Amino acid sequence: MQQVTQKILVVGGNGFIGSAVCKAALARGMQVTSISSSGRPYRTPKGHTPAWASKVEWQKGDALKPETYVHILPGVSAVVHTLGTLLEDESYKTAVREGDLFGLASSFIKSLGGRNPLESGLQRSDNYETLNRDAALQVCDAFLSARPEIQVEGPRAFVYLSAEDVWRPWIPSRYIETKREAEIYIDQMVATRPDVRAVYMRPSLVYHAHLRPLISPLAALLDLSATVHGKVPPTLPTPSMVLRAVAPLLPQPTPAPSGVAPSTLDSIANAMTIPPIHVEHVAEATVIAADNARVDVRGPYGVEKMRELIGWSQKGQEPSL
């Protein structure tokens, strides 16, 4: 085997977070291949293709069909899986991209109203289980089965874009549950593979003022909430503390997967205390995690740990080392 420049495969590289990962990886001197259902290069909401996109190898592939991308895996040093959906009605992505407030509201209302039970389960390819869990497991399994053709410094990385538990009850619980289920199964898959390490990036609300202007007001409110909570003396009660105290007193639904709090009140408290994160910061942390020299980066990375990873600091604070 020969020593070459690190090359990563980004699953869903023409999406919002995936495209930011591609751009960040190129900036760090990595070679980048992206697969997506269309295989088309990334375009901005206005239809422009940025210059950096010409340096990415864009290919068509279906995460659920390994035969469409297994030929790529032996030549990559890491895989970053960015596919996933916040709502099962994926029209919300178009609404956010185009700044369509009414379309976004419609998607949320449909989600809260639920789907026809006859449309659920294995008959559908757009449910939480398929998009947030099964697609990642298929890609991870194919990655583990591929025989590397390149030599890398440390274990090859499988980086999965997961999420903080901040969306309930506005988003169905199955969103975060399937994210956590994916993490659990991936952990089991790599447990006996010292040559592969798994990393789970858990962003909260991901924003970008120009690419997702519709999200900016909410991001600003959540950032203010997190800042205020962070400055309140620990001896004084805060709204988030009250919610966490009340949560255990309420009837709990069916047991949740490991890492998911039983009560939606805990999720609301998380939303009030965990700040939103810029998409470029998520991407930078993800690319650092994918670097084969960073054998120390393993397991879940929430917003705080992602910020530490990239050396980000708030105004007036010293950066993390």
C-alpha cells in the first residue's frame, strides 16, 4: 500500500452540512468525493456553483445500495455521513432553502399531525428509521467490509452527523431516537475493529445567515437564551432548571434509547441552554474528526466539545487549546 493524501467520502455532500464539510476538507488539503441521489454538484440557494465545488468528485450513489459506491471505499481514509432528516416530510428543506415561512410552517404542522399508518414502516423510504438510521448503518457496514488500498497514520474514521436533543416536542421523538439508535449500532459494529473509530457529531440548531436566513431569528433567540442561562449564578433557579426538576414527576412514555431523556421537558431545557452552532463550525469540527492523525477523537461530540475541537471561543474568552 502507498502513502497518499487523505481522501474522504462525504455521503450527502451537496446538502447544507455536507457541502460545508466538503469545502472545509478541501481547505485542509484533503481530496473529497461526494455521493448523493442526484450526483449533482452543490449549488447555492440562488443556483450558483461555487469555485471550490470544481475540486470535489461528485458521484451518484444510494446510501441504501452499497453496490453504487463500494468501489470508492477502498481508496478513502474516512467517511462522513451527513444524510438525515428533521421531518419525514422533506419539503421543509426546500422551504428553509427558499425562505418560505408558510411552507416551513406547513411541514411542521404535517409532522405534528402524523402520517397515515398505512404509509409507515418498510413500505416507505423516507421515514426516520430509513434516513436517520438505516442509511448510516449500510454505509458503515460497507466501509468496514472494504479492504483499504491506502496506508493511513491511524484508524480510519467513520463520522456520523447526529444531533443534540433540542427539538422535542416540536419535532417527533423518533427523530432523535433514530439518531441515537444509529450511534448505538455503529458502536457495536466498530467495537471489534481497532482499525476504525466512530465519531458522532451532535450539533444543535445549525445556522448560516446567508444560506438559511429563515433560521437566523430563531438562532439569535436561542443563543441569547443560552448566554443568559450561562451567566446566572448556579444558586439561582432558571427556567431550564425548573423544567428539569419537573420532568421526572410527569408520566413517562415508552422507554427511550440510551442518550435520550424520557421527558420532552428535558429537551426544551436543552434548547434553552445549548447554543446554536454555525454550519462552518460543524464542518470544521467534522473534518478534524475525520483526520486520521486525530486518533484521540472518538465518540459523541456535542456543541461544547465541537467548539473545543476547533479552538473556538466566545468574545472576551481565551480560545481552547
